[in-house]
Amino acid sequence: MINKQMAKGIPAAMALALALAGCANKSNPDNIDRRVVERWDYLIAHQAEKAYDYLTPGVRTTRTREDYAGAMNNRPLQWKSVKFNRKECDGDSCTAYVNITYELKLPSTGRTTQSTRELAEKWILVQGEWYYLPDK
């Protein structure tokens, strides 16, 4: 039988358990699968200003949102699609492998060519969330 004092604490305990579950979900490497694809979906849609939020906080201190968006949205190639392949994780870092399909206009002929390439991306856990860490 639950006494009145214990009954008052149940909602608070349930709220705490849900909050902790939410934190655990963020640090879960499965969250990377979703974040990798979300970031690429923004780049494909020429919304690099939104993809900027997926960069590590340290990278964001070295580059403004506007500079990043301008550089990514005005590339000579057009990203067309992304497919998440796999990830390899070790603690607070993961390498995510994705297939990126892109189209490139050939300057000499004016024709376009399309290709797909596998990319390996470094993602790190910072304060409970996964962020992309570019090579450069």
C-alpha cells in the first residue's frame, strides 16, 4: 500500500526518469544516424545556415553562420541525395559513413555528370549532443 507521502513523490520521480531518458537518448550513438542525414538534407536543400548548427561549438567560434552558408550554398556541384551507411564509434566520437550523390556541371562542355561517393565524417559528443567535426 502506498502512503500519501510516497504518492506525492511519484510524479516527480517519473518526470526525473523521463528527463534522464531524454539525456541518454541524445548521447546514444543511434542519434548520429538521424543527425548526419538531417545535416545533409539541409545542405542538399541549400539551407546551409541550418546545417551550421550541426557543426561542433568550437568550429562555430571560428566561422560565422553567414560565411559557412555562403561557402556551402554556392559550391559548383549540387548535392542530390544522402544515404546513411554505417558508423564506427569509440566513446565520445564516431565516424559516420554516408553515400552522397552529386551533380557537377562540366565547364568545358556545359553538360552535367552525376556520381555517388562514400564520405567518412567525424562526429563528437559535446555536452550530451553529437556534432560534426570537419577536417578543416
